[in-house]
Amino acid sequence: MTLDPMLVALVAFTLVGLGAGVLLGRRTSEAAERARGLQLELDAQRAELERVQGEKLALAGELERARQEAEGYRGRVVEHFYGTSEQLRALTLRYRELFVHLADGARELCPEASSALQAGLEPPALPDGSPVLPEAEAVPGSPASEERPPE
């Protein structure tokens, strides 16, 4: 029996086509699997990036709150020490008034010792109306840098 060359060519081309299809199918399925794996990895990295960016924003907010809290605390400390200095100034002025009162009484009651008392009255501890802090040391925005009415 003789085979028709057309039929042999058709079978040969079919087998070659089938072989090429199988090879391409394997390569395509491997590439598709690799692409799916890469896509999953990319999605995981994007999710991690979003998580890290969220943490960064949260930490930036926490840092700003901590800075504001520290600035508020600093302001309270400045106010506290300013109040303390005002109280010490008032106490010094009261002691000065007491000393003057005692010195006046001693001058009036013991005139022979008045020259020694006069020497003690010459350099006052704090002259009336003197600022608590020199202008160069005043903290801007603090009550010490603002004018206060005389007491």
C-alpha cells in the first residue's frame, strides 16, 4: 500500500504543530505562573509600603504632639520661675521696708548710732521699679518681657 504524500505531509505538519503547541503551552504556563508570583510579591510589597507610610504618619503626629507638650511644659516652667522671681522681689522690697522702718526707729530712738545705720541704707537691694530680669535676659513672649503696672 502506498501512502499518499499529501496525507503524510498533513500528518507530519499536524505532529510538528502539536509539538510546537505543547512547547509553547509549557513556556506560556511557566511565564504566567511566574507573572502571578511576581504580581503577588508586588501586591505584598505595596501593602507593606502602605503600612509603613501609615506608621510614619502616626509617628509624625505623635512627635508633633510631644513637641507641643514640651513647649507647653516649658511655658509653665517659665511662668513658675517668673512667679517665684516676682515673689522674691516682693519679699526683698518688704525686707527693705522693714529695715528702713527699723533704721528710722533706731535713728529716732538712738541718734548716736545713726551714722552706722545710714551706711547700711545707701545701697538698696532692689531699687523701686527695677525689672526682675535685665532686658537682655527677658524671654520673648514671657510675662517678664511684658510691662507690668507698678505695685
